[in-house]
Amino acid sequence: MIILGLTGSIAMGKSTVSRLFTQMKRPVFDADKVVHQLQAPNGRLLSAIGQAFPGVIDEKGVNRQKLGAQLLQKPEGFRRLEAIIHPAVVEELHLFLRKNRSHPLVIVDIPLLFEAGFTRSVDYIAVVSAPYWIQKRRALSRPNMTESRFRGLLARQWPDRKKRQQADFIIENGRNIITLAAQVRQITGCLVGQGSR
């Protein structure tokens, strides 16, 4: 089994690339989805997050807007939050890898792959990238996104340039879905049968 780490900065189109791998019948570990499940009603991280960040839990689980507002006021809270979330994500990742060990290629979709130190868990890294003006336009079209929030999120991530330098594969996502799908097929063809390094 070969493990391909998939990452990219905010609004680069990583979710679209992830869906393309899924359509090709490649198992995908979606770290964002896992985090949502862990923070949903009855999620196993609710108690710990509620203790660390009072007032952010409601009937829907973790209220991400309230949590985001607290983190904007006190950015040092990000470290506390990551210390709660990352071990649980690692645990879920190990379960996913055991479950899918018979597959020749699995995708591990983690937005903060570099920043959170997950590079040791993968064999190869693919970075989804796009021109800054496209990234910004996509980001600002999202609900509740402001320019200052966008800048704050970018500041917590490695610059796109640095990620590209560390990547084994760069997936250019500034054109159309046909071009994007062709790159995904090319990477899959390159890796399947290679085995882990």
C-alpha cells in the first residue's frame, strides 16, 4: 500500500481533488470530515473542547463560529485546540490505514499536513495549488468569510511556495475540471504499483 498525502492552502480546491480520487475508487481519509465528526453532537472531543473553550458547545456540538471568534481574540488557543484534536485524528488515521491496507493506493487528505507534522505518516505528498487571485476569490465567496479572517487563516499555514517546494507532486488547480482530473489520473498511474518508499 502506498500512502499519498494530499494537502493545500485554504481555497486551493483540495476538496475537489479529493472527490476526484474518490470517483477513481481510491480510499480517501478526509481529516476535515473526521474533525467534524469528533466535534458533532455526542462526538468524543466535545467534553475536552468545552472545558478548554467555555461557551462553544451547543445542541449541534461545537459551534465553529463561536470557537473561531474565541480563537481570533486569543490565537494562542490554537495550540490548545490542536493538542486536543491531533491525537484523535492520528488514531482515526491508523484505523483507516488498517481497514484499507489491501488497497494499492490510499489518499490522506489533511489540510495542515506540513504544519501539524503529518508528513512522516505518508509516502508521497501532493500539493494542490492555484494562483493567489483565484485562491482569494474562492475564499471570499465562502459564507462568513471576510478578508481579515482569510488573512488570519493564511498566516497559520505554510506559504503555498514553501509547500510546492516540499511536494512530490503539484496539482495545478487554476484551470478547469478536465485538466484537474487528468493530473489526478496521471499521479494515480505513476504511483500504483510503485509500493511505499
